Amino acid sequence: MTDIRIHVRASREYDVVIGKGLIAKVGQLVREAVPKATKILIVSETNVAPLYLDTVKGSLEGEGFEVEEVVFEAGEKSKNIDTIARMWGVMAKAGFTRTDAVVALGGGVTGDMAGFAAATFLRGIDVVQIPTSLLAQVDASVGGKTGIDLPEGKNQVGSFHQPSMVIEDTDCLKTLSPDKFTEGLGEVLKYAFIMDKELLKVLEIYEDKGNLQNDTQTLTDIVKACVADKVEVITEDEFDTGRRQILNFGHTIGHVIERDSNFTKDHGVCVAMGMGIIADACLAAGMTDKATHDRMISLIEAYGLPSGDGITPDEAVAGVMNDKKKRGNTISLIVVRNIGEAEICPMDPEGLRIFLSRR
Ligand code: GLY
């Protein structure tokens, strides 16, 4: 199987490279992405580092890079300024210059933080993303969103900082725990619902849904489709002022559920719940028909994800009002009335409360 390359035309142009066994070729690819770098900081976390850090480090050293590393405790709780300060400190101590680079090796939390450390160190150095989770491969690693959480909310501090390359090794998906794999499907389903009817068909007719994690060819096709969808959206709206907001389908309510669970519920699981809740509310409000609603709910559940949760409309509105995605007092809720077509639906808090109360 030859590697797939999807080119991104944003404020920085780069390739997303998708293939099997790319972890062993990281040195070569990073050399291509950041030819002037001599020092690399690998950022990883405690679940991923034991699996891939030695291989990635060896491959980078084989290419002549001097390699530093920061491995943080896995989980959303580490996504804070203290972990970023560790990264800045290691780079400062090792004498990194503006032509050196950071490599993010892990899931969404790793990519967001490594990207933010790179965006801010010396006012910005290169970052290469190596997403190892399904969620990060199909969504978080592409498009340049970086940042950290505050106690008040998720991703409240950050910047747009496009990577110099994204290296997606589909073999990494085999080592994910079944729960981590399934949460990634929440983001996959999102693309199918908001913009990709072909992907939706693939996911619907795929027979052995419980065995998808072991089917590398189908998974590669799915990852490629999702990345192509994301690239299409971010090429049109890199800075999230318009169409990119459709990628937040399920996220507005999902983020509230995630935070209320104290991050014990996975992001992709919360997105699935958020999409289910909006689908129910759209049906109740007469904004979609039953067939469209049932198609979305059945597919969410068929892939082992929950399509709802006991969040009350008041809890949802209170949580959403703390979310950075609101503009003034207006919430940009993403709704899908017809499969493959997402809409941005501006609502005030009372409008959202009434909308959610009908379901
Ligand atoms: N994950 C949504 C975005 O990148 O805009």
C-alpha cells in the first residue's frame, strides 16, 4: 500500500501523510518537513510513549537530529500551563533556536499542547504532528488549532498554528484500547453527518462494525475521507469565522457533558451524545424528519456510542455560556436537518433552552 498525501493550502502549506508503518520512517519525513532543524523536542504522554517513543527517537537520531523529550501524565487533566512550561523549559535549556522544531506524538491532548508550546516558544517554531489516536488522525491534528484548558473551560487559551507536516500511521490504530478507538468514531460520524454522504454509506453498509479496528484497508479509506473533508473546510475558513464552525456539530453540548463529567467521559463519546441530543431536539422542533433523525441515532448506536445523556436544558445552557465558541450572547449551534448538510444556527441562551426543552 503506497502512502497517501493530502496537501493543505492554508497560511502554511503542508502535507498530511497517511500510511502503514510510518512511525519507523519519521526521521526522513521530519527532515523533509523541517529541513533546517537540528534539535527536536518530542512531546508524548505516559500511554503512548512506551509504545512508540523509542522508535520515533531512534528514527530522528538516525537522521542526525538532537532529540529532547517531555512525557506528561496522560489525560485532559495535564492540559494546562504547567505542562507547557515544562516544554518551554526543556527547549530553552537545550538551546533551541527558531529553526528547531517540536514533534507531537500522541492523541488530541498531546497535539494541542505540543502545538501550543511550538506556537509560543520564541514566538513560534515548527511543529510536526504524529497523531496516534483515531480522534487525532481524523480531526485534531489537522487544521492548526492548539491550546490548553482552564479550570473554567476546555481549550480556553490557544492559537492557530498550522503544523509543518502531519504523519498518520494507521498501524497505530491497532494498539488503541477498544474504548479509545470507539470514541474516535464519534468524530468520524460527525463528518458523515455534516458533509459526507459517501462516508455515511460506507459506515452504514459496513457489516462487521465491531471488527472495524482490525480492518486496516477500510480504516485507511475512512481516515483519508475524514482528512479530505477537514482539509476542504479549513482551506475555506482557516480561522474559524465561518464554515469551519460546522466541525463543531455535537461539540457545543458535548463539551459541557465532558467538563461536567470532570473529563472522565471521553471527548468523542461526548460529541456523539451532543450530536444525538441535537438530532432529537431538531426532530422535536420540526427542523428535521424522522427518517434523517433515526438514521443518525441508529448509526451512532451501531458503532457502540451513546446518543444522549441526562443533561438538563438549564445545565446545558449554563455550560454553553462558558464556552469560547459563543460570540457575545449568541451561541452558534450546529444543526443537521438533512444528512450531509450542516447549518450554523445562531441562538440566544433562552432560545437554546427552549430548543433543548422540547426533546
Ligand atoms: N476540531 C474542530 C476544528 O478543528 O475546527
